[in-house]
Amino acid sequence: MSLSRKQWIIVIILSLSFIAAAGVLPFLFATILAFIPAYYYLKSIRNSEEEDVEPWATLWTAFAWGGISGIFLAMILNTIGTVFILGILYGTSSESDLETTAIIVGAVIVAPIVEEFVKPLVMLRNADVKKEIDEVEDGLVYGAACGLGFGATENVYYGVTAGTAIAGVGGVFLIVVLRTFSSILLHLVASSYTGYGIAKYQVEGTSFGVVVKYYFLAVLIHAGWNAMAVYSMVFDNDIAAVMLLFFSIALAIGGLEMAKRKIRALDVAGSNIYGTNIRAGQGKNEWSSDRWEKKSGWENKKLSSSSVDAGDYNSNRSGKTADALYESSSKTPQELATSTTEWAVNFDWRGAIGFIIFLFFILSDIIF
């Protein structure tokens, strides 16, 4: 991955701004704390695919867009949008309420609309990234990469501003660590939704309306998150803070795991069975007794249309077991044990431990 001249200029501008706000050491500390976990999150998302795993070069292109170009563009558009709306509302509120109104407008209305628009733009503009999006699950991966880059730089910003204002280097550590287990995953999850819509548009040829649909879903998730945070901050409400805690944990754990499981499911449905020439999400997927065996289209058609019973079909396949036409919803003890073991193996235990630590951080903040 190589940054463009414009991106290098933005990196210099952002770096100098952060250093001016807090100094060199807090800036370097915040950068390390923010970007190392973001890398491991990205690695975890990338490794959710088993077939046609995305190359690091294009993933870093998407990550860099979110963390450099995307966030810089969002800062400009957020400012313009907030000032514009406040200009319209000026005179309808007293001066004492104007600051609160500005926070609500900026965080709940403008930021979600702007940020969920700019983060995945690289998926529509960059030729290398567009070329690599050849399966529907790729949209989730690249959308997550854009969101992680954006969230990492945003964590540095809040670390060197709010963090140093609270308690110097200790404040930087507290803010960045908390946001690493919460806000950065918000950006990952929300951008993956828009990325999924973009991939369905590019791979399956669906109308552009699918992109708009998933974009607004991402905006809704982002706005809901920010609304909870703003309410607990502006109105100093402990109940809202507790609700934000559980909302953060649910969104972080559930959203991350859902994205990874969706990637795995689409990867299996598209790549492992039919091959990369038939994109994920198309057709009906049927498994044979061997996971890696691919059925031909003629065999599938014969199975679905033939009037012979399962026994006749099995004899024609020389002992291979056909897919059951009807399956019982109950599981044998062995099947139940196997599914439970698979769940335990696939569960992100390291992430869960991290979120437990995050829980203690929030609870200590509420109690003390």
C-alpha cells in the first residue's frame, strides 16, 4: 500500500494538529494504543474467510482511506453541516440551550449521515478495491476495514483532546482503551452494513437502492449509539450511562460476531461449494456428505426434479448419501455435543474478555 500525495498531506496536517493539542509523547502513545488493536480486529475479520482471502494491500488501502481521507473529509462536512443546521435553528433557542442543541445536532444528526457516507467511498472509487470485491462477503470485509481505519484515527483524536484534558497521559490511556472496546467496533459494524450493500450492488447486479438501504441502516445504528452517549453526557443521567454500557457491549460483541459469522456463511455458500465463478448469495446451496465435494448443476437439478425416492438416488451415487428431503429439528446427543464444541471453538473469547474489562471500566466510572 502506498499513500497518495494528498493523503500524506492530510497525515501531516492531522499529526501536527494532534501534537499541538497534547504534545509528542501523548500523540505517539495514543497512536500506538489506537492502531495496534485496530490491526488485530482487521486481521480477525479478514481471517473469517477461508477461500479467496482478501489481500493485505487492498485492505490497507481501505483502512488508510477511512483513517486518513475519510476522517479528514468527515471533519469538514460535519462542521459545515452542523453550522448550516444551527444557522437555520438560530433564534428558536436561547443562548443557554444553543450549546446543547449544537451537540445533539452534530452528534446525532450530522455525524452519522456524513461519516457513514464517507467511510466506504473507497469501495466505489478505488479501482483496485473494486476489483477485489468479487464476492458478497468481501463487502463486509472492506466495509469493516474502512470503519476500523476511521475509528482508530478518531480514537487518537479523542485521546489527545478529551484524554489529556482529563488526566494527561493517564487520561489518554483511559479514553483510547475504552473506545477501543466500544466506539471503534461501532464504526466496524456500521460500515460493514454499507459495504455489504455495495457488494450486492457490484457483484449481484442488484439495483443501487440496496446500497441506499444498508447505508440508512448504518446511519440508524450510528445515530442510536450517539444518542445514548449524548443523553448520558448532556443530562448527566446514570441510568442512560448504564443503558449505554449494555448497548455498547451488545453492539460490540453481537455486531462483531455477527459480521464474522456472516462472512463465514457467505464464504461457504459461495466459494467452498460453487467456486468463485458463481458469486456468494446466488442459488440454493446443498451439501453432500463430503464438505469439500462440489455438486454439478446437473446433479442438483436431478435431485430436485426426480420423482424417485432417496434410496434409488443413493444407489445411483454408489453409496453416497443424498441430502435429506425432510429433516427432523431434533438433534442426537452426539450432534448436540458437536455443535456446542464448534460454537465454543468459534466464539471470540479474547474479545469477550476484553469487553469484560471494558465493563469494569464503565462500572467504575458510574460508581465513583
